[in-house]
Amino acid sequence: MKSLLALVVASVLLTLGGCAGSPAARSRDGEGGHPLVVSLNPCTDAIAAETAAPGQLLAISHYSHDPSASSMNPALARSFAATGGTVEEVLALDPDMVIAGAFLPPSTRRALEDLGIRVETFGIASSVAQSQAQVARMGDLLGEQGKARALSRRIEDAVQDARTDGTSVDAVLWQPGGIVPGEGTLVGELLRNAGFANYTAARGLGQASYLPLEAVIADPPQVLLVAGNERGQQHPALREIPGMTVARFDPSLLYCGGPTIIRAAERLADVRASVE
């Protein structure tokens, strides 16, 4: 009798295991449309963390647990489990959906989809409007449109509060590696919104162009926003240049949109006010 019962249980488990890979058997969306989600990108981490329902976001990328790579508040990031993004790790979490960046390896995407896991990817937002569109899309995917609208309004309010119509101030945003942002970038839009003119673009430097210390000393901007920690970016000579304000800009504000825009806009507004 016991052996017969064991065979029945084993048969049931095998049947359930065989069904687990199909979307129909895996789906837990229900009437509320709230899929269980894993995020594999630090930018989607930040948006999903503020739009997901409690318990809906199963894990975020390991980047968001690393202060040097994260765009999230450290305490908020630590409130979620982290994953390295391997197919095995994701499968163990048993999500309905994986949200990732546009550079997710095609082999990883295919493997996840073959296992019945929906995959949605997000590109890099190059404007506030594009980022707000991504927030709205995240809300649709998670079934949390209300939270997404609330986050989008907070972004709009922060950008509006930082806006100035005064005379533009020449500014350099000196990023890690000594490079500068170009036109058509999200941070470039935020700089203009806060009343800063793109000093480097006016001198023929484009996206990710290298700006040496000697060039800054020879032709200083009115404001130098330092986001890197290279030796030249910390040189004491920078503090001795007449008429140039040097201010720190947290590198975590550089790479993502969504809620990161709020903090970036507030920081730029503070720097702009200090110059005035």
C-alpha cells in the first residue's frame, strides 16, 4: 500500500514538474494582473522598486546592492533579494516575468522564454519624456498604473522645481574616467533645465569625450561638477581657479532615469542656487 502511494505521489510530482515550464501553468497574474517579477538591470530595478506591489518584485540585480553601481537608495535596495542574473538563479525564483536592459544576452533571453518566462527589455532613456514613458510602461507590465502615474508626477514636479529661466551658467559635468556628456542625453537635458549651458559641447566635445585637467585649468567653466574620483579630478589646483565653483555630483545620478531624475534635478537646483 505504501509503495502504491509513493508511486502516485511521484507521478503527481512529475506531472507538475512537466507543466511548470508552460506560461499557462506558471501564470499567477489573476484578475489583478500582478505578475511576479525579477529585474536584471539597475535602471529597471529603480523603477520597479517604486512601482511594484508588496511582494511582487522577487529580486533585483546585484548591481543595485553595490553602491558604486547602484542608482537606488541603499536601504531600499537592501530590502530586496539580489540576483546575478543567471538563468538558473532566475528559474529558482520562479517569476512570471523578467525585466532587463536592452543588452540582455540573446541566449539568456531565449533560455528564459523557452522556460515559459516572459521577458521585457528597456533601453536607455535619453530624455525626461522617454523616462516617463518607461515608467508608464513599467506600471502597465506590473499592473500598477496608479503607482507609475504617481512616480511620473514626482519626476515632473522635481524637473519643474529645478527649472530656471535666468542667465545660463557655463558648466562641465566631469564624469568617471574624465569624460563628459554630450547633447541628446538625459543628464544634458537636466543640466539645461537647471540653467546650465553645456560648456564642453560649445568647445566641440561630444558624448564620452575625454576632458583633461590641463584643459579645465586653461579654460575653466563657471561651474565644475565632479562625478569622478580620478587623480586629476581631485587635484588641489581646481580649488584655486578664480571664478570657478567646484561641486560634487554623485555618480549614482548619472546613468538611470525614473526616480533617479528626482535626485539629480534637486542636486542641480542646489548647485545652481549656490552659484547665484
